[in-house]
Amino acid sequence: MKKVIFIPVMALLVLGACKQEQQKEKEEQEVQTQKTEEMKTAGEHYTFELSDKVTRKKVTFKNRYGIELAGDLYLPENSGNEPLPALAISGPFGAVKEQASGLYANQMAERGFAVLAFDPSYTGESGGEPRHVASPDINTEDFSAAIDFLGLQDNIDRDRLGIIGICGFGGFALNATAVDKRVKAVATTSMYDMSRVNAKGYFDATTPEQRTQLLEDLSRQRWEDAAEGTPALAPQGLPSEIKGDEPQFVKEYFDYYKTDRGFHERSINSNGSWTMTTPLSLMNMPILTYIKEISPRPMLLIAGENAHSRYFSEDAYKEASDPKELMIIPDGVHVDLYDRLDMIPFDKLEGFFKKNLGA
């Protein structure tokens, strides 16, 4: 005899309600996904959620070369009438303010700081032609221009200004702090010395013969660029897909820049490459020559234990004068300090800047 399965009417109603709820959630998710894709297409999306304790508004300002820079100013909600301590943040090298620097700004604004995350010259929404160019001088100047802007705001205390530099903009941040005495404290995470790595290669492995050959190639490229009237872009930035035999740090970069984790269409590392001749000035103009002149202002260098870039922070720490601190994040790799909230020591950064900016 066939067994009859009896399901109470109430159970059917519950099952129906669950299915309706699931369908509703699915439809809402589809709508949200569509909105996200539309924002990505329009270039308006961020790779992190804005805190409900923070406000954000778009701002522009010029550096001393007349290039208009685009930034996002993050402020604590209900910050009152007292002037705030403030931070300027940029990086990583090849990223935009909607990525890691904005995430940092969001977190530090939650902790009571006014924070300006900005796109460097020639990248993102900032001005400058041609596009996709980096410069040891101009990118250092970009930080000082951000300090100009912050010091002119009525709700910011110009005597309590600091800088955070991420990745390649960690090196520029140290250079800017050395020359700009208005900066009272500086911190870097996953710092790169872009001059050193371009001039000498990773772990200083480039031979004099290789350096000479590269400079000869780049010098000839200038004639080609001059003939074309525009500089050529390097053939490829990050690969469009991972095959498995790439260096580990390339896989890590891919995991951030080329996936939903950190992709942004204005980011050079996500969606393009630098000009072929970008290394020229970096190869010939060391940016950390005067790192000792940051003293007596404090410096905090943060790097991942397993980061391929760790040696940049360690060597900068050795060269710098006191007060200085080197913090190594256990098990961390380079890109962990872009967006991993469980790895980035924001409490440490908060304490460092509150102590040294008098917050």
C-alpha cells in the first residue's frame, strides 16, 4: 500500500512563505548586483562600505605644478565644533582612492580624524596629461598639496596633520614628510621604495649591465613616443588570468586588483598599465636620501611578515633616525595590508596619530 505523507496546512503556508522570502532575497540580490555593475561601469563604486559613523564628499585641489587633484574627504559624523586632527592618505602605487586609501580613510575617520584620500597626479580622477605617469617629484608634491588643502579647512587644525602612505606611496609619503615640516607624523603600510625597485630591481638584483641596457631601451623609446606624439603604455600590467606559474606576489596582486575584492576600472593595476618610460626618473632620483630629516617627528612602518616588500620597511627603519617604530604583522603578505580589516592594525594607527598629533 502506498504510504500517504500528510503535511499540515500550516506547514505548507510556512514552506510557501519561505519560498517567497527566498525568491524576494534572490530578486533583491539581483537588483543589487545590477546596481553594483552599473556603478562599476560609471566608475562610481567603492571597494568597501562607507561607515554610518562617517561622511564622505568629493573635493578637488591643486598641487604647485597646477595639476588638479581629486580626493574624498572623510569626516566623523557629528564631530562638533572643535578643529580636528587630519590625515592625508594615498596608495597603493597604481590604485585609486576608491580602493585601499579610501578604506583607510573610512576607518580613521571613524576614529575621530578628518581624512583626505586622493588620486595622485595623472591617475584616477585627478588631472595631468599624459595619463598613467608616475614621478618621484610630482607624487611627493601631491602629498604636500593634500596638506595644503587640509590646512585651509575651517574644521581642521593645521598644527595636527599627518600622512599615511600605502605601498609605493609609502615611499613618497616618507619623502614628503622629510621635506614638508608641516607634517607632524607619518605612517606607512607595505611600503615600497619605488626609486630603489626601479633602479635596482627586487632585492637589488639588477646588475649594472642590465641597468644600462634598460636605460638604453627606455631612451630609444622616447624617440618613438616623440614621433607618435604620445607615450606608449607598457604592453601589460597584471595578467588577465592566472596560470599558476607566476611569482607568488603576482598572484596576490591579481587576487586584489583583478577580482571583485579590489577591482576598480580607473585603477591602473586593475585595468591598464603605466607608460613604458615611467621608470626613467624613478631610476635616477632616489626618494629616501633624506629620510633622517623626518626626525624628530615620529615614523611608524608596518609590513607583513611574509610580504615580498618587507625589506623596504626594514631598511628604511635602519636608515631613519629616532623616534621610529617597525611593526611586523604575523603571517601577513603585502596585499593583506590593503584591505584585510583583521590584519591592518588600525588601533595601532589610531594610537600613534592621537599621541603624536595631540588628538
